[in-house]
Amino acid sequence: MVINGEKFLKMCSSAANALENNQEDINNLNVFPVPDGDTGINMSLTMKPAREISPKSDSLAECASAVASGVLRAARGNSGAILSLFFRGMSKAFAGHDTADAQEIAEGFKSGTAEAYRAVSKPTEGTILTVMRETAEYAEAEWKNYVGKPAEFFEVLVSSAKVTLTKTPDMLPLLKEAGVVDAGGQGFVTMLEGMLASLNGQDVQSTSAGAPAKTKAAADFSEFDGESINFAYCTECIVGKSDKFRGEGKADKLRTTIAPWGDSMVFIDDEEIIKLHIHTNDPGKVLSTALKYGALETVKVENMKIQHSNLADTSDEGEPRVRVNKKYGFVAVCLGEGITDTFRELGVNEIVSGGQTMNPSTEDILNAVRKTEAEYVFVLPNNKNIIMVASQAAEMLEGSGQSVIVLPTKSVPQGMSAMLNFDPDATPEYNEKIMKSAISKVHTISMTRAVREVKLGGHLIRKDEFLGLLEGKIEKSGKRRDDILLSILGKFNDAEFVTVFYGAAVSDADAEAVFAKMQALLPAAEMNLIPGGQPLYDFVISVE
């Protein structure tokens, strides 16, 4: 018996189902200092593409390459990135092979582990990497005893991985303190168990229709100090390489540049893309540097201090404690240090990191609302795609002692206008009315780039062209950013107030030059220029 391409795909699909079925249990194992809280979800979503691959041939090499490509682009979080690298390395080992026996499996584990280690600047013992490495070492030592018996070989590898997993608390004191094994390591074992089940003809089926039972011990965050988190923002992105940097290993300078800016870095330098993950205090700086190597395809930024505080603030039953000690509170969804600071200055209590392409979950909104400790909480989604999620959070908090009022803000400028019109001495009903009225009077102009070529309304928009948006809809596109901005802004000759937030990829000098042109265009308007620090959008402009 050997493993061919079709069998390998079935193994990977079974592994994806195993991760999906157990993602909640894996999530519950997450522990400080990397409280992402979603290791199971990240690993499950990373493996999800493996279920959707149709084999073009029975070649192991081709099928393994397809899996590696799929999971690399789908990878989320530190654990997901490491898992995707394991399959990338395994694919390299399988190159040129139509089938795999024990020796090829051992080489796959060795190559996969090496690939994962290369991407992590400071590997920590007691994590998924340790489980991978010791399993690969066992495979290299034992494969000769299992030639012609890949299923039996895989079974002893799973047993070896389980043994290493049980030792992770002894390697990482935080795990022992929380009374759990490493979440990423558990995910890796779960993935291997799914592959083994398929090898034995018992493919794992998805049970996603029902919520998985919480059977494993969960990490206890109550004794951890969130202030001990040195780098607050978990930052990750995929960069589609520009022509200059295409090819594997062409972006090493980016790796060395950003490495001193944080920790827990995972860096994948592939032929067509760069995928990076880092914990940092300046996500805007990381993202703007990454932009020099190509276009940002996806971005995710999460505040780990807020995550840790939310995880720690639970009752013995696991339900978040809802405390109310003031009348009004505010939650805003936004991204960018300057924009965040402005919302704070306007009175917003809690910031949920997110926006376009980085939509937060219902749980993110729930946690932020609870942290305000207010009786009436106004939520500013600041994006049309987040309003529904915020409304769901409001419904879930009915009867909790907190009343949530979701204002239908579709942009950051609308959210700021709402805050400027809040009256602390008025009733919640009156404030809702006047804040909604303020929202209706704000116009939002934004500038970004096209991530792909598309034809809209008979007009061809090419990839990487500048896109000028008005109220979230494409107004103009082309290669001359400033001309597009000024053309849209020129529609508002009677504007009284204009606030310009410039993004992480725009230099101070460049922003000031563009701002001067805007002032010349609208000399009667009161104008302000603020470094927003937002990724993806060079400019976000409020016009009233």
C-alpha cells in the first residue's frame, strides 16, 4: 500500500473536518502571552481549502502542491501560518513523486517542519513547532521499520505527536500555570488524527451543523496581567508581490526590517506572495513597509490587550460579567492610530480594530460593549458591512442590564460627526435622534487601489489603479491619485468643514502637498489634516 494523490487529498479533507469539529476545544486552550483566542478557528479556516480541491491527476506531487497553495493563502493567525508552511514543506518533499511510502512520509515531515521553523524568527519550545519537530525526528528514525506500511507508520507518528503534546506544559510554564497543553500543538495532533482516520478508511465527516461540545480544559486567564503584553497588536497580511520581488526568497530585506519591531513573527516568502504575522505596537508601520513589496491582498489587526482583558473578565461559569457604573458608553470600529486617537478624544471608550476587509465578529462587539460598563452604549460600526453584526450583538445583550444603540454609520467621518453631536445631559432617545441626523449630513471621500481587474458600467478598472470613492461607491479611477481626489472634492464647493486623514502608506510631505491643493480648491472651508495611519486607504476625507 502507498499513498497516491487522490488518497492524500482525502486525508487532508478529513484533517480539515477534524479541525472544524474540534475548533472550539482548541480555542479554549489558548493562553497568554499570545491570547489570539481563535487558534482552532484559524487552523480550521486554514485547512478549509483542502476540502474543495478536485484532483487533476492521481499524482501525489500535483495534489500536494494544490493543497499547499490553497492553505497558504487561507492561513490565518500564527498557528494557521505555521500549519500552512508544514504543508508547503511537505509539498516540496513530494515533488516528483506519484506516491509516498514510509520514507517519503518521513521526508515530508522533515521538510514541513524545516519550512515552518525557517519562518519563525524566535521559536518557542512547548508550541506547535516542538510537536512538529519531535514527530519529524521520530519519523526519520523509524521509517525503515514501516516500508510498505504507511498506515501503520502514520499511526505511530500520531502516537509520538501525542506524547510530545503532553510534555508541552513542562516546556512552557504559562501552559502549566493555565493547566493546558499548547493549543497549536493540539490542533496539529487533531489534524494528524484526521489524516490517519482517512488512511484507515474512516474519513472524518464535518459536524458543523451542531456546536461542538466543550470537553477539554480551557485556559484560565484570570491570573495573567494584560499589561505584560509587550506588543499590543497582532498584525498579519498577505502581499501580492510586485514584479521586482517575484520569486521565492526575494523579500528577505522586509523580514529583517520588521523583525525588530515586535515578536512572534512568522514570515513566508513565496513565489507570488508574502505572508507575514507579527505582534507589534505599530501595525501601520509594518503594513506601510510591506506595501513597498507589492499590493496588500488581506490585512488583519487585533488588539491583544483588549482580547486578554475580555478573556480574563469572565465568571466561574464562563459568562462575561456585565458591570454598569455609568450612564453612557461608546464603541467604535476603526483602524489606524491617528483615527483611533481621534475617536478617543471625542469620548469613545472602546475601540474594535477593523473596517473594510477586516470585519470584526459579533463577539468582538459584545466584548467591547461589556467593557464600557455603561447602561446605554452607542456602537459606531463605521462600515456598512459591520452594521448587521453590531445589531446582532445588541440583540444578544437584551436583558443584560446594558442597552445597545447601533448608529448606522457607514464611514469613519460619519462616526466622528455622530460623536461631535452627542449631548451628555440629554436622554438616550434624543441623542440617537440628533446623532443620526448628523450622520446624514456627512459626505465621505476615500482613496484606495484596485486589488484586481474588473469591468464596471462599461469602464475597465485595472489592478493597482487608484480608486476614488464617494459614499463607498467608486466615483473615479486612474493612475493620477491627486487628480482623482481633487475632482471628487470639487463637487462640494459649499463645504464648510473638511477633515483629511492620511494613511500609513502616505508620507507627511506627500500628505501636506495634497492638502495644500485641497485648500486652494476650497479656500472658504475650514480644513484639518490628521495622520490617520489607516492601512489600505491613502486618504479618508470628511466633508460637511
